[in-house]
Amino acid sequence: MVGFGIAERFLQNQSAAAELLSLFGRPKYRSQGVAERLANELELALEMPMGNPQKLGE
């Protein structure tokens, strides 16, 4: 594992909202775009409908 990110989706004023809670990259892999890729993948996942079987990173 080179890193991980945690985010949540929720309703705010009857609208969908999302928040990035944590983003971590191992020191060995920093400055290689890992955190940016994780953040981008999380953003895509947060835009998917709940229960979408598509895997991230495909």
C-alpha cells in the first residue's frame, strides 16, 4: 500500500455534499503524484451513485 484516503458523502441542506477526511501517502512515495491520484479517484467515487459496482481506477 502506498497511501489511502477517506471521504464521506452526506446531505447538507437537502443537497449532496462530500468531504475529504484524510489523505495519506507513505513517505517513500511522496512527490510522485500518489496523493493527487488518490484525491482524484476519491472525487470520482464520490460522484458515483451509491452501490455502483464499477471498481475505482479502471
